[in-house]
Amino acid sequence: MLKKIRETIEYLESRISEKPEIGIILGTGLGGLVKEIEVQHTFPYEFIPNFPVSTVDGHRGQLIFGTMNGKNIVAMQGRFHYYEGYTMQEITFPVRVMKFLGINTLILSNASGGVNPDFEVGDIMVVDDHVNLMKDNPLIGKNEDEIGTRFPDMCQAYDPNLIEQAFLIAGRHGIKLQRGVYAAVSGPTFETPAEYRYIRTIGADAVGMSTVPEVITARHMGLKCFAVSIISDLGVPGKIVEISHKHVIDAASAVEPLMTRIIKDLVLA
């Protein structure tokens, strides 16, 4: 892993001028934040050594370096998923690279199904905890002590200060935010009604197919994390309807400008 990280770092650092402070991962239908970045360099994933390639609609597939609100950032416009056939280590490899490039904070976004009966389609949920139902973990295998401890603590996987700042920002802009627990499943099927009930019963408020592997990896390396989830459909009894990936993209894209406003201000905080 370290050899691959160093190969990728060498490729990128020879082509960028500034070290990024903040990393951003943009989820399904949420790539519009890129419009707020003063872009300096763009690298399609297929040209970056050791990077996987996005195979899902709604994920552009490029690494962007630039500035936002005066902060140097690196943004993944499109992420990788377990259901694409990648290993957990491949999915989270870009997070390792961003850490070695210099980031201290990781901001993530995703689209998810709401299982909290108080949620509605279009709600924005700040993630304050998660449940890993993916039956795998990116830290399984030999631990690299140079990267992180063998047994990282996850009692505050999502930074309380960043969560507080997000709610203050939302309040200033009149944006309604929800707060809750995100359950991560492998996908690629959307959940059955029984699975939705199970996920709600074990304490989650939303369910999706990403984010948790990246957060585990980020915390392993001591990065602060903030994640936001746009509720694109509902897994609530009486409100469950047949959905498609296009439905998820459309629902997320409709709310994306509000999410972008929060993240842009959060970068400055």
C-alpha cells in the first residue's frame, strides 16, 4: 500500500503547485460543488497511477485541485463503491492519497434513503454516527503503523465541531437540516421493505451504499470528518415506492445547491 501511495503522490505532486488542506468527496448527483472551486488542476481518474475508475452514472470521475473560500482543496468528483467490484482497499485508496498530500479534514456527501418517519425527500441530513452493514472493513489485513494504529477508536467518527458549525451555517441561510445515523450496505440493490424496517430498528435514520469505508479509513489516519446525506427516497412504511438510479440522481441534484452552500461556508469555518 505504501509503495502505491508514494507512486501516486509522486505523480500528483509533480503536477500541482499547492498542498491541499481539505479533501471533499462528492456523491451521486452532487458534483455541482465543483462550480464553486477555482480550479487549478484536473486529473481524470484513468490517468492517475493506482486509481480505480468510476463506473456509475452521476460520478464524473476526476480529481480536482483548486481553492474555495481561500482554502486549498482537493475534490473527488465521483467516488468508488463496493458493489462495483472494487476491494475496500481500492475504494479508500484515494483517501490515503489525500492524507499524504496534506489534508487534515475530509468532507463527504452522498444520496441515501430515509428510514426515519420524520424525514421527507429532499431533506439534508448531517451524519453524526454510522452503522457498517457492508460485511467488510477497509482496515482488514496487515496494518501499516506508519499510516495509523491497528485499532482506531470510532466514538467520534464525525467531528462534533464541524457538525455544530454546519447547523450554525444552515441557520444563517434558513436551510433546514436533519441529523442522524447513516447505515452503509453493500448494494447495488435498493432495500426491500423488510430491510428498511430492520435498518430503522437497529437505530439508523438513513441508508446508502458509500461513505462509511472512507470515514473509517480517514479516522484511521487521524483526519477530521464531516458527512452530509441528501434524502433521495423514503424507506418508511406507507411511503415506499419503486425507485431507480435516475430517481436518486434527480432528487439529489434538486437539493444540491443548498448542500453546496453549507459545504462552501464550512470550508471557511
